[in-house]
Amino acid sequence: MPCEPRKNQHLPYIEPTIRTIAGGLITVIGIMLYRHGEKSMLWLGMLFFISLNLFQSGFTRWCMMEKLLKYAGLRCELDEIRLLSKHLQESAARQAGYMDTLNLLSEAVLELSPQGEILSFSDGWRKLLNHEADIDKPPGNFLADHVVAGDTEVISHMLERIMHSQEHVVRVRFRLADNIDDERWVEGHFMLDRHNMARVRIKAVIRDITETYQQERRIRRMAMHDALTGLPNRSLLENRMAQALAHARRHGFHVGVLFIDLDHFKQVNDTHGHKTGDRLLVHVSEILGQKLRASDTLARWGGDEFVVLLPDLSDGRDGMKTVASNLMSALKQGLAGNAAESAVTLSIGAASYPDDASNPDALLALADKALYFAKSQDRNTLRLYSEMPSEQA
């Protein structure tokens, strides 16, 4: 059987230059032995054969010595080239697999400079931008260039935090501008690459959260708005009242609260059914909302009761009277064409800050007390808490 070379990867690889030098040294040794009386042609022949092959193997790809070196377990030149080539191919395959994996992900993987310039990206970035444009690295291709103008400050703040804080990961949400409706919400996780501080880079993973964000917004809206009319509910009203009072204290304004009840609403419900009553509530909320300022809040308190918050009034009493009068007139005109709804009018009780109370709960309680006084006296009217008889207040 032919002799197989030993495969020992732990033995060293002899560089061609070393082999050439070794061949030259053996030749010198052979000459010195010959000159000092060594006349054995066998020994001298072996020395010159080995030296010649070693010397030759430094310049050629094949020689008898190459074969002998391989049988001795040493790697020859071609072996080394093949081994290096194999390592390079494996490394390239791993890198290609890594990039393929990144490109298959729905997330975008980016590398940024400390200034926010995009240095590299996966295919997921093009998918997020909804186009196949050549954005390899055009001048001025910064992350902020692809963000809605109103959200660029989020990117600036994120870069500041990632570079000057001890946070390991900074998570932010923002909108991408490269979309028709500018409503592509994404969430980015940004991390400073601290392994090579001489070449500072920021790693980022960005994913589309549009559906998640819209779902969260719907849930928040459901939690803070009335399901039937879409108006703010009690929770949102109380939050806005607290903000309005804090602003009024700082700037010396009045804040008005109107507590509204629909007269004869029960009669509409009993006669025409609850569906008609629900449509009437929606219709009333639309009519009242059209007569209020953008800064005012119309909220549904429950049943057929509504509350109007009037912030930043220069005069609480006169301002509330004007708004209440406008609401009554608008409702009368808006319901005039429907016989079932035309009998519905408004009873309104009003209280103001700082004349009557200084906190939301007290204002609501006093406005509610004024409302019931209005209903007990004469419906379709306004009663201010400050103008109620002392025995009723």
C-alpha cells in the first residue's frame, strides 16, 4: 500500500526563505566536510541532495524535498496556500451569511457616526423608506434627513444622550419623512460601540411600529374619550382642568366651568327609543362643539350631561354668560328641523376660578349645584353659582 503522509496540523510551516537558507547552510557544511577530509560520497551526496532540494523548494512549487517534507508532517507551500484560501472562503461565507441574515430581518441595522451620518445599513433600511433609491452614501445622508421635521429634535437629543450619558441603550420613537402620509412610526434602539473608542460608531436597530403605535393610540383614546360621542371623558377633562388652573394662576386668568343637562331628553328616549337618543347625543355634541374655541373642552360627563371647560377668560362671569347664550341659540337652531329633537333645550350651571373655587373638584361640584338650581327654577336657562341665593348655595 502506498504510504500516506502524516496529517499533523500542529507541526510548523517552513517559509520558502528559511528553506533556501537551510539549503545553503547544508551546502556549506558539505563543502567544509569535503575539504576537511570527509571522502564518503554517500554522506556528501545526501547532503548535497538535501541542500539542493531545500534551495530549489524556495523558488519552485514542486520538488522531491517537498514530498519528503509532507511525509515528515510539515506543510509545504501549496498546502499553506490552500489552507489560507480555505480560511478566507470560510470567513467570506460567514460574513455573507451575516449580511444575508441582516437583510432578511424586518428591522434596519445601521451604523452611524457621532454626528448621525449613516455610514452603513442593511436592506431593511430601504424597505423602511419604501423605495429602492441609491442611498449608499450620498453627501449629507444623515439620519435626520429621513425624519419628519417635527421629530428631528428627537434625533439630536438621542445623539447627545448616547455620547454623553452612561446609558447602555437609548430607545426613541420618531416618524420617517420618506413616506406619503408621514405617518410611518419607527422605534430605534441606539448603542455606542465602546470596543473601539478610537473610531467611535453608533450601532442602531430600527423597526417599523406603525401598527403598534396606532393601536396604542386607539387604546389611549378609548381610555380618555367617550365611546359614543368621541368627546373627552371625565379623566381627560380633569387633566385639562388641572392644566388650565395652573396656567391661570401663573398668568392671572379666569377659568369657567359649565355643567350642562339636556332638558326633556328622557322623553325622547322613552318615546323614540335609545337609538334615537344616542343619535341625539351625538348631534348635540357636534352642535355644541362648533360654537367653542379650539382651546375650550367639551366633555361628556355621563348620560345626557356635558361639561364645558373655558380656560383663559379675561372675565369669568361675563365670559361664561356669553358662551352659554351662544350654546343655547346654536342648539335651538340645530334641532329645529326635527320634531322629535326640537323640544330639547339646555339647562346650564356655571362656576369660575378664582371667584368660586380654586381646584377642579370644587369647581365641578359648585357648577353641578348651580345646574340643579337652574332646573328647579326654570329650564332652558343659565345659573351662576355666584348669583345663587345664599340659602341655595
